[in-house]
Amino acid sequence: MSTSLKATFGIVLMALGGLKTWLHMGTLPVLSLPMCNGKVLNVPLSQGSFFEQAHCWGCYALAAGAGIVLFAGYQALRERRSVAIRMD
């Protein structure tokens, strides 16, 4: 896989992870259960800490995307240096 493709994949993964985390953090802490008679039972969830509320797969996707982008940047820098050494 080329370095630019890795970087693009990492950026997309970071964007999706950030979007999922943002949407997850913006939801109301209420569980809505539809009942048989057509009514909805709203059960309030506990107000946990920031890290309990922010916990979803978006955080992991954001971190993995950042790691991929950093690795792709390192590879691009290494390739550039090897070309410069060969030209000397």
C-alpha cells in the first residue's frame, strides 16, 4: 500500500472516529423503550464521568487513524531521506 493511500485511510478513519465520538457525546442520557400500548418509557441513565460518557468505538478509530497517519508520515520522511542520500 502506498504511503499516500495509508495517510488518506488514516485521515478518513480519524474523521469517522471523531464524528462518531461527537455524535455519541451529543446524545441525551435517556433510554427510550417503546411499550406495547404505543407509549414510550423513558429511562434516565446515570450521569457518569466524562470518560464513561465518551466511551465508544469512535475513540479507538480516532486513535488508530492518528497512528496510521503518523506511521505514513514517518515512512514518507524515511523514503525522502533515502532518495536524498542516494543523490549525494
